[in-house]
Amino acid sequence: MTNKEPTLLSTAGLAKHFGGVKAVDNISLSVTDKSVHGIIGPNGAGKTTLISLLSGGLRPDDGSIFFLDRDITKESTDRRAKQGLARSFQITSIILPMTILENVMLSAQGRRKHAYQFWHPANENMGIKEQAISVIEQVGLLDKMEKLASEISHGEQRQLELAMALAMQPKLLLLDEPMAGMGHSESEKITKLLNVISQDKAILLIEHDMDAVFQLANTISVLVNGSIIASDKPSNIRTNPQVQTAYLGGPSS
Amino acid sequence: MNWELLIIQCLNGLQLGLLLFLLAAGLTLIFGIMDFINLSHGAFYMIGAYFCASLVGLTGSLILAVILSLVGVLIIGALVEAILARRLYQNDHLDHVLVTFGLILCFDTVVHFFWGTQGMTIPLPPTLDGQITIGSIVIPTYRFVIITGGLLVAGGLYLLVNKTHLGMLIRAGASNRVMVTALGVNIDRLYMIVFAIGAAMAGFAGMLIAPLTEASVGMGNEIIIIAFVVVIVGGIGSIKGAFFGALLIGLIDTLGRSYLDGFLKLSMPPNYAETAAPALSAMMVYILMAAILAFRPRGLFPPTHKS
Amino acid sequence: MKIKNSLSAHLAKKMSGPTIVYLVFIVLLGFAPSIFSLINEPFYLDLLSRILVLSIAALSLNLILGYGGMISLGHAAYLGIGAYCVGIPAYYEIYNGFVHLALAIVFSGLFALFSGMVSLRTKGVYFIMITLAFTQMLYFTFVSLEEYGGDDGLVIELRSEFPSILDIENNTTLYYCIYLTLLGSFLIVHRIINSPFGRVIIGSKHNEERMQALGYNTYRYKLVCYVISGVICGIAGVFLGNFTSFISPEMMDWTHSGELIFMIVIGGVNALFGPLIGAALFIFFEEWLSGITVYWHFIFGLLLIVLVLFGKGGANGLITALFKNKK
């Protein structure tokens, strides 16, 4: 699966400490276009911290981040998002008092230049609306579109969470456990969807559902105690003895 | 430079600072531990002054009056906590602002009802009403009483917070609320104690100031805003911050009012300086707050580990 | 005929029961001067003018507080700025109302921009206290301006002049000016909260982190909203100055900012017409209770406490609930 696609995102020596704890320690990784880079690791390994560093929610103590060959280490979250870096949240982060459609429209609008439009009703912005509806259809929420985000089930909120990241039409998706809290069938549906999406987008995927990760990823990095202990093709990761001891809990089939 | 005047002004600043500390200490703890904005904290200041003024008349003893008033304010503080504040800790800040704003209206009216609109003064016994002369400096004795009283309470609070079990819980609560709850402490009682102690300190400040300015309706509404500035400048939840913040604000306010005029005249025409100085000196504490927050968004001495 | 049909169909589709109640109320306000002169109670017009001015102020505050979640405890500053933009020019015998309005818009806008730039960097308690602090600074500035009366304030001898257009020395004309400004403000706020910009503001109130992750510089959006709100309130201040004909720094006292919040809460936070209902109830209770007892503040305070503890949604919540029960 090694491809000749350009590198979209790369980090060099990225580090973040909380007090004395090294949450992320000297991480260098890269994500190439039209591929899925999976990150796995036990709880507390620093996966969410890594996503926050990449998306701009946290500032690194050391190291740098490059996106599209530009150093974005010091740029704010919204600037990164505007350049095509979208994230989803592990803990569902949606606007509860708005409908699904309104939520997704907000994110479809976000990557546009600005939303300093004070007069025309947001709901009548047809271009944005169509774009939002097509994403809602993709994640399978079309029939619930007009429902408030606070009224839908937890699994559906997870689908909405993903839809909001997708609707930004990003170049790179940072997905923090998109399948967490979904039922099996939904999870399978989303796996298929991500597979389609990765044909023309890059995805950095953190996920506990091992089946999904091994099915989707072109490269998998294993994060333990803030450091990457292995980074390789899925088939090699599966058999890597170091990974098995550290993460998968000893050699197994 | 007139050194005698400077020393006197510094003592004035210290006096204001210590009064502010008495108010801010309770506020910052209530803020830090319960995450509760109490705009009506100034009411305890007013009630303390009125209680004391009335009780001096009834008992004829200043000391007895102070002790009884302290107990009175303590009880009122505990009641406000138990009846009202407790229901609101989980609500958002807007609710705190509204309810305590309502409380101010209620307390002011109740005081108005019982004591009328006329201010009340606390007569000082002759021993405290004199003056002390050190070299060429003449200072009213009562000024020393306020400063000593303020320092004693500050010292007592320091011992309470740093050397007792209750203090340990208070410190833990101010820096990490979740942890204290997890320790299985009777959190309701802790909250009530903190609230009542805070109220009593504010009441004590009111008693200290009343002989100088007299007790009046709404007397707490102005100074409570400055006390809030102290809390923010010092860092929410930090007693140390409240102490140094209060002294800083007290000194800056007092010295600004007396020296800014002359200072500005160095750089601008006197008539402009005379217009600008009073405005600027009244604004100085707010400017200081904005400046400090611009560089240290959590104040000068934020408690460690805020979760 | 066809147009009318589609319009009524449009109205029926879009409007809920409460909205119709509010609109009827607003239309009635338009006839108020005639009604009051019929029953020969000119004082009521005075009262109503005050209600409408404060409605504009509360409406502007609701834009940032209710929809944007920015709890400002310093909004009375803009009423003061607007009023002084009438008073100070009048002191120099400049009575042109357009000048007054222009000054009010510029200065309230600048004050909002400057104070917003600092305060919007903070959150929660800090934001509340900084907005308060800025208003205190302004308060003390005007106290120290001896030239313009300092603490004692200024008397405005003549109202703003709009030569050959309007004469607002006439109370009814002034009332209609305020009324139309209120309608305009309602329209503006209504459009804003439903626009893409408004969505960003509402989204930021509920989930700022997500909004940033979606590519919105929430700080800047909030700042723009803060300035719009300040300017609307500054215009209300111009009317307040004209209406009371006496202005003083006391108008900017923090307790008045508290009262504006009070009005919003009585009316119902997050309800477009809440501020109008709230201001009306506030002034009504004030007039009524202060006529009964000097201790009316106590009842006010109690009302506020009870409202927060038990009456979420304010008057709007009540009206909405009534309509729900009918169905």
C-alpha cells in the first residue's frame, strides 16, 4: 500500500507534558494523502492529547507540526480548520439545542471564508444546505435531520459528530474514536463510509475497534505511554512481538 | 517629598487594604470552593456594622457588642447558605448573579426597615479615640486598631487554613473540588462553615469601618466591587492572593488619590492634570486588574491544580 | 388577493401562539398615545416611553447575554454613553439630533470594541467582573468631569433637534421615535440570530471548542456581536437622555446593569420579545409597588430570587406553557 501520494501532515519531535507526566513524548509521524493512518494504544497512552496537539486545542511544549508543507505549530485551531484540518471529538461535542441539519450546516459553512452575514436567514442558504444534507445522508441520519441534537440517541449523536467533521470538506480528518458508542451495524456502516472517504482524503484514525482499524488503515502506529513504539503496515503490526507484549497483552493469535 | 505625609498615606492604604482583605478572603473562598458568585457579600459588611452599632448602645460595651455581632453575622451567613446559596451551586453564574442581586435588594430594605435611612455611628471609647504621636507624625489611635484587628484576623485565618484539619479541607476544596467530594467529607457542612466564616469576616470589616464612616444602607455595594477586583487580581480561591491583592489595591488606591495629581503635573499642564488625576486615580484599580489579567489570566497567586 | 393568501399562509406556518400574542401587544403599543389621550392619562405615555427605551437596552443585552452567553454586568455604560452624547453637545449648544446619534454610535461602538477586546479574552466570572470594571472606569471618568457636572450630572434643557423632519419636544413624537427604534431593533436582532452569523454566536455559547474546531474564530465573532449590542444600547441611551432631560454618572451604576439583566430574566432569556415584556413588568411593578410601600425593593428582590429558583423561562416561558396546555 505504499503510495506516491504527497505527505499532508507531519510532526517532528512533538511533546506535551502535564506537570511531570509526559502525555506525548517525542512523536514524529506523517500522514500521506488518500490513506488512513491508524493510531492504537491502551487507555491513557496519549492518543487524545495527540489529536488535540494536531488540531490546535493544546500547544506542544516541544516539536513542530507541518500541514501542507507549512509550519502550523503556532496557529490557532480555527486557522488550522480553515486550511482543511478537521477533527472529531471522542466525547461527543455537538451543539445540543440545534437540529442535526443546523449542526451540519454550521460545519459546512465553517471552512468558507467567513460567516459575517447578518441578514439572510441561515436556513435558506441553499448551497450550504445541500452540501450538509448530502453528508447527513452519508452517515445515515437523513430521516432525523430536523430533530434536535439533544433528542437523538447516543449512537446517532456519534454519527452526527462524524458528519460535522465530514461536512467541513477537509483535506485531512482527525478522528478520535468515531465508532465509540455505536452499535455493531452502525459501526460497520461507518467503517464502509470511511473506506470510501479515504479514497480521496487522508484520515488519522484513533479507534478502539481493532477490526475497524486493521480493516481501514494503511499504516498503524502503536502509542504506549506517550511514545510510538512501532509504526508499520497492519500485517506487520499484528505480528510485531514488541507490540504484542506492550499492548495486545502478550503473544496471541 | 513630604515623608511624613507618605507614611501617613501608606498607613491609610494599609488600613483600606486590610479592610478589603477581610471582605475578599470570604469572597475568594466562596468563589474558589463553591464556584459561587456572591454579589451580596457586601450585605454582611453592612449588617455587621449595624449590629455592632445597635449593640454598643444596648450593652454599653464595645467588645461585647463586637463579639455578639460576629455571632449574629455568622448565623445569618450560615442561614443564607443553607436556605439559598446551597440550591444554586449547580446552576450557572447568571443565576448566582441574579439571586445575590435580589438578596442585596432584600438586605438593604430590611436594614432600612429596622434602622431607617439615617446612618448610625459607633461611638469609640476615649482610649481608642485619641491620637498617637511618633516623632512628627500624628496618627489617630483607631487607625492602629483597624490595622491590628485586620492583621490579627489575617493571622488567625492563616493558622486556621494552614494548621487545622478544617483548613486542609478548605485548601483542598479551593484547588480541587472534585477531590474533596471524593474524600467522603461532609461537603454540605464544609460549605456552610466557609460561607459563615466569610460572612463573619465581612461583618467584622463593617464593624471596623463604622466608627469612621458610620453604618448606612447600601454601604457594602460600593466596596464589594473593589473586593471582587481584589479576588480576581489575587487569583480566585487563594487566601494569599486575597491578602497581597488587597494590600496592593489598598495602597495603589490611596496613594493614587493623593499623589497622582502631582505626578501628572510633571508631564502635562496643571489644569489638565487636575482634571485627569481624580478620574485616573479612581480608575487605577480597574486598570490594574485589566493589566494583570492580560498577563496573568488567573491572577497573581492562583491556587495550584484547578480542575 | 393571491399575495394576501400566501402571506397569511406564511404567517400561519411560521408563527406560534406566543409570537402572535407578542405581535398583537406590539401593534397595540402603536396605538398607545391615542388611547392614553382618550382616557386623559398623559403620565402613562411617559411610563410607556421609559419602558420602550429600557426594552431596547435589554434587547441589546439579550443579544450577547441570552444568545451569546456573554454575561455582561456593565451594560448600563452604553445607556450612559448615549445620554452623555446628548448632554455634552447640548452643553455646547449643539442640539442637532443626527450629531447626537452619530456620536452615540461612534462612542458606544468604540467603547464596546475596546472593552470587548480585553474582556472577551476571559471567561466565566472573570468576564462578568471585567465588564463591570470597564463600566466602573467610565463611571468614575464622568464623576471626575467637573465641567459636565461631575457627580451631580447635567440638565438637558432642550431635546435633540431633527430640523424640518421631526420635533421630539412633543412627547407623542418622541414616543413614536422610540417605538420605531424598538421595532427596528427587534427586526435587526431577529435577523441576526437567524443568520449564519447568529448561528456562530449561538453555537459559541453552547460549545466554543467545537466552533473553533469548525474553523470559526469565535473571539472575533463574539467581539462583532458585542459591538453591535453596545451600539444598539448606545442609541437607547440617546433616547433616555432626551426623555429624562437629566443625566448623571449614576445612570451607569452597576446596579442598573443588574436591573437590565433582571428585565431579561423576567421576560425570558433567549426569547426575542422577552426583554420588552420584562422591561414592561419591571417598570410596572416598580411603579405599583413603590406606590404601596417604601420597602418595595424587598418584594423586588424576593421576586428575583423566586424567579430564578422556580420560574425558569420568565414570562415567555409562562406564555409558551399556556399555549402548550391549550393544545
